[in-house]
Amino acid sequence: MKFLADENVKRRLCQWLKVRGHNVLTAGKGVKNGHLFSTAAKERSVLVTNDADFLNTALYPVHKTPGRIVLRIFPPTLENQKAGLETLFSQFNDPESFDGRLIELWNTDFEVRTK
């Protein structure tokens, strides 16, 4: 799968995704949310972020995205984030399963929004 990681995503988490065989692009420092959102859509990459602003579906419509994962994991340790993503990947394991979905991911659970 293709992911675009916001600047606030741990680099070690990006490395872990790469080791799992995913294509991971990382946003540079200071990239504005609107630009990040449009880049993810253009590149057909699932956006991964810790930024709760991306939960705002009025600003960032769900139907205009190849998928969005907002990490809400506490404490935000690498191990906790990996475990949360493992839970998510056990049910969402191909790019089409993320298309048009906003996923709010907690430690052991997640919520999927399509609107």
C-alpha cells in the first residue's frame, strides 16, 4: 500500500511500515494541512497523521481521499502505534479497503467514517 506520513508521525513507525512492504512517503516540515490532503489524493496515498484537524470532514471531505488514518493512541509509543496498526491491518489489508474512509485509530479499536 501507499502511505503519506504527516511530519508528526514517528520516523521509526514509517520505517516499520516500509519493512512490512509498504511504500511510504513522508511530508516535509511545515507542509500545510491543505497541501498534505491534496498531495495524498493526487498520489493516491493513505494519509497517516496524529493531527486531529484531519477528523474535520467539512475541511477534509472523506469522499475525496484514498483513505486517512488519524492516530489517537495513548501513550503514543512506537510499540502502541504498531499494535494499533496491526489491529487495523487485520481487517483492512488492501488499498481499496481504505478508499473513501476516515479511520480514527485508538490503542485497541478504531472507528471508520465514510461521510
